[in-house]
Amino acid sequence: MLFNIFAGLAVLSALLVVLNPLSRNPVTSAMFLVITMISISGLFVLLGAYFLAAVQILVYAGAVMVLFLFVIMLLDLQEIARRKLNLVSLAMGILAVGALFLVYKSSLESTYGEASQQHEVAADADQAEATTAKVVGSTQALGQALFSVGNGFILPFEIVSVLLLVAMVGVILLSRKEPG
Amino acid sequence: MNIAAWLILLLPLFSAVVIGLGAFRSRKVSAAISVGAVVGSFLLTLLLIRAGGELRTSVTWLEFEGLQIDIGLQIDTLSKLMLCVVTGIGGLIHIFSLGYMKEDMDFSRYFAFLSLFVFSMIGIVLADNFVMMFIFWELVGISSYLLIGFWFDKSSAADAAKKAFLTNRVGDFGFLIGILMVWAALGSVGFADLSNALSGETAAVTGLAGFLIFCGAMGKSAQFPLHVWLPDAMEGPTPVSALIHAATMVAAGVYMLCRVFFLIDGTWAMEAIAWIGGLTSLMAALMAVQQDDIKRILAYSTLSQLGYMVMAVGLGSPDAAMFHLSTHASFKALLFLGAGSVIVALHHEQDIWKMGGLRDRMPRTYWTFFIGTMALCGVPLFSGFFSKEAIIDVALQSNLLLFLVAVFVALLTTFYMTRLFIVAFMGEPRSAQAKRAKESPALMTVPLLVLAVPSVLAGYYNAHAPNPLVLCASLVMLVFGMLVANTVYSGAKADPLPARFVWLAKAMRGRFWFDEMYQWLIDRVQENLAKLAEAIDRRVIAGLMVRGTHGTTELAGRVLRLTQTGNLKAYAFWFAIGMAALLVFTLS
Amino acid sequence: MDWLLIIVLLPLLAAAAVGFVPGSQLRTIRGITLGASGLALLGALIAFCSFKVGGGLQFETKWTWVESLGLHFHLAADGINIGIILMGAIVAFAAACCADDITHRMKEFHILLNLMIGGILGAFASMDLFFFYFFHELALVPTFIMIGVWGRGANRNYATYKITLYLSLGALLALIGLIGVYVQTGAESFSIPDLIAKVRETPIDEAAQQWIFPLLMFGFGILVSLWPFHTWAPLGYGAAPTATAMLHAGVLKKFGLYGLIRVAIPMAPAGAQNWLGVLAWLALANLLYCGLVAVRQKDLNQLIGNSSVAHMGFIFLGIASLNVIGLTGAVLVMIAHGLLAALAFGLSGHLYRQTGSLDMSRMGGLLRQMPLAGTALLMALLAGCGLPGFANFAGEVTIFFAAWLAGLKTITVIAAWSALVIGGLYMMRAIRNILHGPRGDDWAKASDVNPLIATALGLLLAALMVFGFAPGLLTKGIESEVTKIVRLAKPAADASEAQATEVAVR
Amino acid sequence: MEPLLNHYLLVSGALFAIGLLGVIVRRNLLIIYMSLELMLNAANVALVAMSRFNGNLDGQVMVFFIITVAAAEVSVGLALIVALYRKRQTADVEDLATMKL
């Protein structure tokens, strides 16, 4: 039941981010994006990935969206100017996305569809208690997975930190005002 | 004995090579070597004749399984006779040209080419298989090209040489195909193997092959379709005309016919050869009547006499042809050398209407020329009479129409020869040079005298009682011809004939426009074909195929460029479509 | 004594040596090139004389290079290629002599020239598919550079592009064919004798041969200017400097034909059977068509280029007849035409140097002006139209006999017509325009050849005459090899072959 | 009823599709950027769902890394948009077509 709420909320707000009927102002789509982030973190909680849910809210909803709003305010865009909806690109978009989604759905059916449903249910029944007990995405479990020597995630972790550093330097350079 | 045979062949080649390599610097040495070589060969021939009997030696030149080509010598009565003619008259002409070419600056080059010619001529005479004969056939062609085009600074001489060579080449083409057919049918090229390998059922093939081989002879002996080159070949020095276009080269075709007579005997090729011979002799005689250049008249008379010989072979008697060939060689060479001495005396004046009154100015040339003319016209007791009468006799037995043609040609021969003789030697000198003309030095007149002997005596070689009908027919023609020519031309200032028969004279003078016809034919067919080939080469291959590929690649480039619109959304769209297609493809 | 190794390595070492000499020392550079090609010629001559006919592979050097692939640096001489190597060495020495018309960047030219000579001799001497192809490329690339940099004439760039594209495409096709052969025969060795031995018991399967042979045929065909792909030849030679034209037209062009005889026919006999009919007709087109085009040419180099393409038609016809006489005749014409093309291009190079133009309509009376070069050109052009006494005639007659025996009657008749009459026509027209008649006006100060070129031309003429008077020197060796190939190519038809010879002997 | 794996995958597919639609349809660069983020999150959902149903934590570790990379990417992206806007005074995709060949 909780899953339907969160999933429905996520999809709805995602739609509103993209095709916002009320006003063309980007701030509203930013707000709806925040709602999507929150509902996704809700889904994470449902799936037992508590640490990730927290991180999702902290990083995405908190930092990224604030950054977006900050940039929108900085550029103070008036989106109202061009109202006419470019039908051609809309049709193109829907066609492409529809094709891709259909392919995705059909592949889902074939792998996880009714055919494999019974097998799935049977396997799922005995597997249910084992997995819920075992995989709890608590911070401690995730930390162990990340830093234990066997998993080999240590090197990527270091690389990511370097990546963040590079990103920061890049941003500073890019947004520096030309001296002239 | 074998060494003697090989020496006959190789002496002239040796002299040509020595002169070519170094001796050309000094005139005397090269002249001595060349004359020595020819005379040496002549003596060796006499040696061989005295020794008598058949002789065959050969050296393999090219050998495969199924094809054996070798350089082989075959000495028998036929080749001995021809050797005599070639080396004997060749020697005399060498001595004559010592005098004739004295003040020419390319003196030694002339003798080198002359020796080369004699070498290739002897090669044809001694050849014992087709391929060797073909090799020397071409060598004779090239040496006649070099000699006709001796004064190559004159463009007329260069063109004449080119024309001679190309016409001979057409003949050689037929000859080559003939050889291929004979080889394919009978499996060998040697005359000996061919004669015994010849069996009834291959007659059909040898018929066509025989005719093709006759094409080779046609080219060389200037028979009907391929005769255009002989009159122009007079551009060369006169001794060359004497040697090549009277005695030896043109006779090579007849000699070859006699040599391979066993191949064409009894096939349909015989009639064709007879008719072509007859036609050539008639046409050439007609043309000769209206020529003014002394050498051209003699050239046409050679053509018509050759027509006689070919007709004789065509009618089935190679011996009559060979007999006439030998007698004709002597008196025609005499006439040409006589003309040569007249030309030298008149400082290279060749038009008979500028001559006249040479009777008392050049007695020795006059008398020898007189003997030559009598022999040519077939006056009894001279050599020409016996050989020509033999041919007319053969014509009478087998083909009446050709007999009439032969007799009419005899009349024409007498007519134009007496015309030449009267206009050139009798009457009053018509030009300043004619007045001041004086007898040629001994070096030139001695060969004339020496040649006069065989012109008279050669006939008695196999003299036999002439057939009465033929005898009186030829006598009537003889007397009638002389009388008409005498009345028309004695004391005439210009040629009266064109006034009387205007269009006939014009046709004769214009040589029946064969030259123009061939030239037109060549321009139409050859040049257009070549133009077409070049056009295709430039447009289709270079243009279409090369430009084509170049064009299509550029087009493809331009089309692909259109997809780079710079529009972000389009890129995203295509990206999505691409992904979808890829997924469908992989998952399905 | 492995002469072949010396012959091949000398020019390559010379190329390296010239690299070290500073560009200004022109005389030493020329000295090195002449010395190297001269010694190579000497070596080739000794090898040719001491060659035992029918003695299988001689003067053999075999170094294994890559064991697993079966790749060896394998030089050897048998009946077929000993003659061609001698011809290649003679032409190389003559080209080195005639290479003095190069004015700028002499050093680079000589390095490339030596590389080209080494490549040529190596290509014909190597018995290993890989090096067979490698040396050919080593000789081909310098040709493009030489024509591009030192070429002459207005459309030099166009000619360079064209020749490069055509020959690279041809070489590519041939390469694919060679790889096809290597793979189809079980792929354990590159050396030709092993491949032939292997193919003798287990021939390549029928279907594979159907695509291998056309690939090789058209690949080598393009390299040798087979009819539809011939437009690069006259253009390229027109624009090439003298030495390059001599070497390429004379020797390198024969690589394709040598490849056909050595690799294509023994390896893919079934393919050969039905594709050689096509080759015969293309050869005829080569002969007739290019002869006609040559008649129309005004430029001497174009004329020689077209006539050499026409001569290729002969060799193709010889190969297409697929019998012992035909293949021997083909190799004989290859050698004869090599010498002839080198001679002709050497002379045209000399003429070009006098006035910078080869337009025949403005020439005339040169025999008087330059007697030595004039007589050499006269003899070259006469040899070109198949005059007995020169090696070309011996080869051409053999090929006519072979084509007739192989049943290609109409083709032989037309080929004979185009060779004798059309060939005679354009050669005579060239002689008439260049040598005879009154002297062309701007040729007043034309000088005769200098002694060095005179020796080179003399050498070529002497070789032409020697092989003309005694073709047996070459044909005996060639025939013993060719019988093996023909027996391999036509096992079934051997009965008919024997029967044909038996008829002949009767 | 207990949500199953393909429900989650369905949701993630829908989110991804909507994100893609946004990128293709909208003309404002910022909105495109937001929909890009959306697509990333869709991937995260799928990953976490997989790790939940396959019983090991690798999926979640992967998501962890994705989030960090996404953060870096957003910052650089926005800096670019700011620089672009300052130079071209527009954030509309139609005008930025200089890459056209």
C-alpha cells in the first residue's frame, strides 16, 4: 500500500516537472523535482536501504535542488516569453520515449512476467524471510560492504573523492568572471 | 659442303655487321667488304652447283613439345637456280652501285643495308621451314624499307618506305595466319615433314591455308590488291630498284609459291592465284603505257611480268614460272641499270620526255638497253621469248580467257617498251642535260655488258620447240606493237595519246586511283576506329569509371553532413530511437 | 654461392649508403648507385650463365623468420625467374645510367631508386608469398613518390593520384587473393614450393578456387594494366621521370604476370580453367584497343606507354592459352618487352631533355641530328612492332602458335592483325615523324647521347639481339618449369596435350 | 499485495521515460538538466530494487557511487550553464546551434 503512494507520487511529480501546465517558470518544476526526490527516498526506505534514503534526501533534495534554485534565481529566467508549443518536437519526443518504454516493458514481461511468475512466487516465498532479515541497508552494513578489503570498492572510493575535487576546481574556473 | 652453305648465308650478314659496327667510317673498306661478301657467296654457289646433289643442314632455334622451329638450309635445284639469280645479279648490282653512289655521303651505310638485304634474301631462298621463311620474309621487308627510305631527308622517300613496309606487313599477316593453319592441320612447319604428312582429307584446310600463304607472296611480289607500294618504291636509289624491285625481292613471292607448290596443288586456291596473276599483269601493263618516269615504266613492267609468273604457278606449272623468273631477273636488272646510267648521265633527270637522242651520246648504254628491251618484248632468239612463250603455252592449254589476257599483255608490253625506247634514245635531245649527256664510266657500263649476256643466252637454258599457234600469235603481237608505237612516237614532242583517249589516258596516268581508294579506306576505317578507341578511352574509362567513383564518394560525404543539424533535441531523439532499435534487435 | 642474396642486398645497401652521403656530393651518390646496380648486373649475369637447366631451385638462401606462420626469407632461382632477374638487373643498370636528368633533390631520388631496384630484384627472386608481396610494395611506393615529386608534364599530379590509386587497389586485391591461397591450403607455410607440393595432393576445393582465381587475376591484372584498368599506364609513364618509367614499365609491371604464372595458375587450376576464357578476350581488347589508341597519340611517351600496354595483351594471351608453348612464350615476351620498354623510355627521356617536349608533330629528321640515339630509337621501334632478330618476335610467334593450339582461333587472327599491322602502323608513323623527313625547327641544337647512356642503350640492344637470335637460352629453362605448372593446371587435359604432341610428331 | 521486483522496475522505467521526454521536448536548458537528474534517479531505483531482491549490497554500493558522481556532474553542468548564459544571454536550446556543420 505504502509502495503505491510513493510510486504514484514520484511518477506524478516527475510528469509535472516535465510538462508543467500551470506556469512555465522553472522554479515550479524544481519544486516538483524535490517532491520526486523525497518519494524516491521513500521507496528506498521500503526496500530496506535506509542509509541510501537518508543520503538521497541530504544530497539530492538538499544540495542539488538548492543548487538548481540558486542558478535559476541567478539567471532569473522569464520562461513566459515563448508559449507556442512546438508540436513536432513534442510528437518526436513522445514517439521516441514511447518506443523505448514499450521495448522496456516487453522485456520486463518476458523476464519477470506471468510466465516466470509461479517460479518467482515459489522462490520468493521461502526467500522472503531470508532476504529481509539479511540485507538491511543500514549505515553499518553499507559501511562494511564499502570498506571491507574483499569487496574491492576501496580504490573506486578514492577515485570518487578525487573526482569531486576535480569537479570543484572545474566549477570555480568556469564560473570565474573574466577579468577584462 | 655444309660449311659452304652456311657461309653463303652468313657472309653478307658478317659484312653488314662489320660495316655497322665500325667499318662505316672508311668508304673504301666498307665497299670492299660488302662487294667481297656478295661475290664470295656467288662463287660458293657456283661451287655448290658444280658439286650437285641435295643438301640439308639445320640448327634448332626454338623447340617445344609439339612445335619444332629450326634454322635449316635446303639446297636443291630450285634453290640453286634462285641462289644464282640472287648472288649473281646482286654482285653485279653491288659493282654498279660503286659507281652510282660515288658522291653520296652515306656511302657505307648504303652498302651495309645492301648486304643486309642480300643476307635476308638468301635466307628466304635457303629456308627449309615456314617460320624461318617468315623470319627472313620480315627481314627482307625491313631491309627494303631501309633501302627505299635511304635518302630519308626527302619526305617523299620516307613516306614511300613507310607505305612499302606497311603493305608488305598486311601480306605478312596473311602469311602468318596461313602458317598457323598449316601447322595446326599437319602438325609441323618443315617443308619436308609437310610434304609427306600431306594426305587427301586435309585438302580443304590446305586450300584456305594455301591462299593465305599466297597473301604473303601477294604482299612481297606486289600482286593486285597489294601492288600500290611498288611504283612509289622507285624513290630509292636506282641500283636498289634494280636489285629489289626487279630481280630478287619481288621474285621471292613467286619462289615461295613454287617452294610450297605441293601444298596448294589441286586446291581451289590455284584458280584464285591464276586470276590474280592475270589481272595484275593486265592492269600493270595498262598503267605502264601512260607513265613518263623511266623507272616507273620499268616498275610497272616488272609488275606485269610478275603477274605472268604468278599466273603460270596458278595454272599449275611452277617450272615455267621459275624459268621466266630467272630470264626476267637478268634483262629487267639490265634495263634498270641502263636506266640508272642514263639518270646519272642526265644528272638525276628521270622524265623520258626530257631525254632523247642518247643513241649516239651513250652507245654502250644504248646497245645494252636495246638488248634488254628486245628480251623483254619476247623477240625470238632472246631469252624473254622462250620463257614468255612457255607461259603463254601453259595458258593456252588450261584457260582460254587467261590465254587471251596473256597475249594482249604481250602486245601492251611491246607497245610501252618500244615507246620508252624510242622516246628516250631516238630522235633529238629534248633538254640541255640530254644534249650534254655522255657515256657513264666503265665501272657502270661493264656490269651492263655482263648482264646483256644472260639476257640473250638464258633462254636456251631449256629451249624447246615452241607451239606453232603460240609462236605466230606472239610474233603478230610483237610486230603490231612495235609498228604502232613507232608510228605514234617517233619524233613526237609530247605524248599524243591523252589527246585521243582522254579519260582512258587519265585513268592509266592516275594508276586507276588505287592509291586514293586505299587512302580513303584507311582514313575512313582506321582513323575513325582509332578516334573511337581514344574517345572511349578518355570518356568511358577515364571519365565514367574514375570520375564515377570519385563522384559517388563525394556525394555520400555531402549527404551524411546533413545529419549534423546542431540541434540538441534532434540528437537526443535520434539517440533514443537508436537505443530502441538496438534493444529490439538484440532482444528479439 | 648464393648470388641472389648478393643481387638483392646490393641495391638496398646502396640505398642506405646514399643516405649517409651529404646531399651536395652528387658525383659520389651517382657513383654508389651505378656501382651497386653494375655489380648486381654482374652477379645476375654470372648466375644466369652458371644456371643448370631443369636443375630445380638453385642459388637458394632460406632463413626462417617466423616459425609458427611458416614464413621464411627464401630466395631461389628456377627456370622462369632466372631470365627475368637478369633482365631486371640489366634494366636497373640502364635506368641508373639514364637517371642523370634529375636536377633537384638528387639524394632522395637516388635513395628511392636504389630501394626500387632492390625491391624489383627481391620480388622476382623470392619464393615466399610474404616477401614476394613485400618486395613488390617496396618497389611500388618509391614509384609513386618519384612520379609525384620529380615527374614532368602538366597533369603530373593527376597522373600520380591515378597511378597510386589504381596500383594500390590492384595490390590490395592481389593481397586478398594471396591470403585466400594461404588460408585455403591449410595455412602452415608461405613458401611457394611447399604450397605447390601441398596443393598437388589436396587441391583447394572447387568453390574456393572460383573466387581466389578471379581475385588474383583482376588484382594482378590491374597491376599489369589489363584492358579496362589500363588508363593509368600511358598517363603515368608520360609523367614519370626517365629512370622510373624504365624500371616500372620494364620490370615492375611484369610482377603481376609473374604472379599469375607462379601463384595463380598452379594454386587455382579449376578457377583458371573457366576464367582464362575471359582473360583471353580482355587480352585481345588490350592488344587491339590500345593499339588503336596508340595510333592516335601525338606524344612519344603516350605512344610508348600505349604500345607497352598492347604488348601486355600478348603476355595475357600466352597465359590464357594455358599450354607449355603459351606460358614459355609469355615469359619470353615478358623479358623481351622489359628490355624494349626500358630502351624506349630511356631514349624518350633523352629526347625530352633536349627540348622539354615530346610532341612528335614538331620533331623530324633526328636520325641526321643524333645518329647514335636515332639508330637506337629506330631499332627499338622496329623491335616494338615484332621484327625478327629481336627477342619480341620469338615470343610473339610462340604465343601465336600457342593461342592457335589452345583453340582461340578468332582471337589469334585479330591479335595477329593488331600486332603486325596496327603495331607496324603506329611504329612506322613514329619513325617517320621523329627520325625521317626534314628536321624539326626547334631541334637545331639537339645533341647525341653521352657515352654513359650510350653504353646503357647498347647493353639493352645487345640483350634484345642475343635473346632474339638465340631464344633457346631462355626457353629451355622456362619450358622445364612450365611443364610442371601446366601438368598441375591441366591434369585431366594432359591426355589431350599428349595427344596433340603425338599428332605433331607424326 | 507485496510489491514485486517488476513493479519497482516498472516505476524506474516510467521515471526514466519521463526524464527522457523532458530532455527531448523541453527547450529550456535547466529543465533538460533536471530531467537528466530524473533519469539518473530512475537508474538508482532500479539498482536498489535489484539489490533488495537479489540479496546482496552491491546494488546499494553502486547507487552510493552514482549519487556522488551525479553531484559532481550537476555542479559542473550548472557552472557550464551559467558560463553559457553569461556569454549568450539565453538558455534556450534552439539558439545554441553553433555545433551545426
